[in-house]
Amino acid sequence: MLNFELYNPTNLVFGKGQIAKISSLIPKDAKVLITFGGGSIFKNGVYDQVRHALHGFDVTEFGGIEPNPRYETLMKAVEIIREKKLDFILAVGGGSVIDGTKFIAAAVNFDGNPMDILHKRIRVENNAIPFGTVLTLPATASEMNSGGVITINETQEKLSFGGPAVFPQFSICDPQTVSSLPKRQIQNGIVDAFTHVFEQYLTYPHDALLQDRISEGILQTLIEVGPKVVENPTDYKLASNFMWSCTMALNGLIQKGVPTDWATHMIGHELTALFEIDHARTLAIIGPNLYRVMFETKKEKLAQYGKRVWNVADGNIDEMANQAIEKTVEFFHTMGMQTKLSEYTPDFKNTADFVVKRFEERGWKAMGEKQNITLEKVKEIVEMSY
Ligand code: NZQ
Ligand code: ZN
């Protein structure tokens, strides 16, 4: 097993009716900014619950954070916080609102141009405004990790950032919020979490036995509840297992002591930046082709996954690994994903060259667990995904 440190200070408050606990989690004298997205929280009663819980607090609101949150929008919230001297943020929404809030929290006191946090990948070590979250969409695990992804309108870039100062202080996860989600977002959540496990599991055989078993358990649970929760989002058993699986997939636990990949995400982010394709759907397009192109590197783990998660029949490693990829694509289709870029946009033809050029400019010339996903491989993966 590789050496690791596990640090996760987020107080995760999970279950029915937990939104009422906000009042005991935020300092009484805090001047709070509530951040939210396009208004779903007004329709499903979450806003009312939050405002009720914040009765007596000094509260300002900032709405309109987009899916794939925009730097330009977030900087408006930064101005409001500086102007009104607010000192706590409460993010109410999905991954976009939470990621956006992490960026706002980091930018307010940043010494320099906050754009550098993204362009120069400056780790947010300290000096961020404290924040908590009320999660309304299980998918990203942003509620219990210290990363975020922000889109810059001006340059059409989607860039990640993070650091220990942008862990949420607390996150309230009430699975009842799942009931108002559109099918498409539930499907996205399942596939995003599924791929998060893959990025930390589908590498090469290693000595971290428990991490593999936990990862396989998350995948099995997502397979079990995924198709059902799409049809029955009010079923609490399904919704709670969906929510907890998504959090567990990227709260840092399964990545400890193991090699990781993340290239599917890196390539996927470019497809969202270019075509505004939902994050999870970009992963369903790229992931299976990345496993095909990187077959020799990943085949042992693919075979293990096929055997333990899908019960594929015994065969040689290559056969089992190939079956595992096919089972995955089938599952993505069951979850409502289209898995070809051309099914989302007619303008796909120069995508591979564009992505390669971007990666080259950023110096991302060797990705993956063995640093063998070269620019040539990226081109092959993206072209295979047309
Ligand atoms: O904006 P509102 O009106 O709230 O509507 C949202 C949005 O339109 C809606 N929604 C959320 N909760 C709802 C709801 N509608 C009805 N009922 C509810 N309970 O869903 C839509 C999508 O929301 P969004 O937050 O964009 O989705 P998601 O949680 O999938 O987040 C995606 C973003 O997270 C980033 C992605 O790149 C993308 O920008 N990621 C963040 C990660 C992280 N921080 O660790 C890791 C991921 O890999 C991912 O990259
Ligand atoms: Zn993701």
C-alpha cells in the first residue's frame, strides 16, 4: 500500500430533516451569504427550510450560479462579500453551487488576481472564508472534498482547483432533496460517481485490498440503486443509498494508498467547456474509450472489476476485461447516457486536435496512473469517441 495522509474536517450531517440543524452549525453572530443556482430551491421547499433555520441570522442572498459555474458570476459574489464584510457562506445546491462557493471563499481574501488560483493552480492552503453546504444533488461529492471546477467564460476553459482551506465546515445531506431532481440529473449523478470510483480503481493491481473492496461496494450499490432511483426518486431507501454512495466515491477515502488516473475527467472537462455537455455525459463518452485505448495498462483491474462487480464468466484476462468494458457501456446506456460525441453535437470533427493543443499548452503530456496517456493517446481516445 502507498503511504498516505487522511485529512477530512467536514462535518457531514446526513438524513431526514437535518436542514433544521443549520442554526447550530453556523456561529450566531455570523454575517451569512446564501449562494444558490437557478432557482430549483424555491420550487422544492429547500429555500424555505433554509430560511426558517436561519431565522435571526444576518443573511444576504446570491443566486444565479450556473451549472458549470462561471468565474465571471462568482466574482460578483466576491464583491458583495467584500463590500458587506460578510464572514460565512452557505451553499445550497448541487456540485456547481458548492464548487462555485469554494471558489468565492478562496477568492475573497486572495492576495493577487483570483484568476491565478485557476490558471496557475495555486493551492488554497489558508485564508478562505468558512462555508457550509446544503446538498441538493448527489453526484460530485463536492460536499465532502476540497476540490472544485470553474469555467472561465472569456477563454472557454474549465479548470480545477482546491486545497485544505476549501473543505466545507459542514454539509447537510438530506436524501429527501433527491425527490425533486429531474431524471437527467439523477442519471448524471450515478454516472459521475461511478466514474469517480473508476478513476481511483481502474488502474493496475496493487496491495491496497480494502480500498478495492470499498470501491467495488460503491460500484455494486450504484448498479443496484441507480436504475431504480431514477424511476422512484421519493423512495428514501434508494435516495439515501444513492446520496451516500456519491459522497463516498469522492470524499478522499478510496483514493488513499492507491494509484489514480483522472484522465477521463481531464478530457471530459474539455468537452463541457467546448460544447456545454453535462459533466457526467462527457465521462460516459470518454471513459470506455480510454479503457479500450489503455487496455494493456488497465486490463488486470478491468478483469477484476468484471469478475467481482458484474460476475462475468471466468475466461482469460483479455476476455474478462473486454466484457467488463461492454457491461459498463450497457450500464451507461441503461442510465440514459449516449456514449458518442456525435450524438451530442454535429461540430465534433476538430475536437481531438483542440483537446491535444490545450493539453500541450498546459504541459499535460503524460497523464494516467503510469503517466503513459500521452498526447497521441489522448488524440486516439477522443477520435474513438466521435
Ligand atoms: O441551478 P438550480 O436551479 O439549483 O438547478 C440545478 C441545475 O440546473 C439542478 N438541481 C440541483 N438540485 C436540484 C435540482 N433540480 C431539482 N431538484 C434538486 N434537488 O440540477 C442542475 C445541475 O446542477 P449541478 O450542480 O450543475 O450538477 P452537479 O451536482 O452534477 O455538478 C456538476 C458540476 O460539478 C463539477 C462538474 O465539473 C460540474 O461543473 N464537479 C465537481 C467535482 C468536485 N467538486 O469534486 C468533481 C466532479 O468530477 C465534477 O467535475
Ligand atoms: Zn466527475
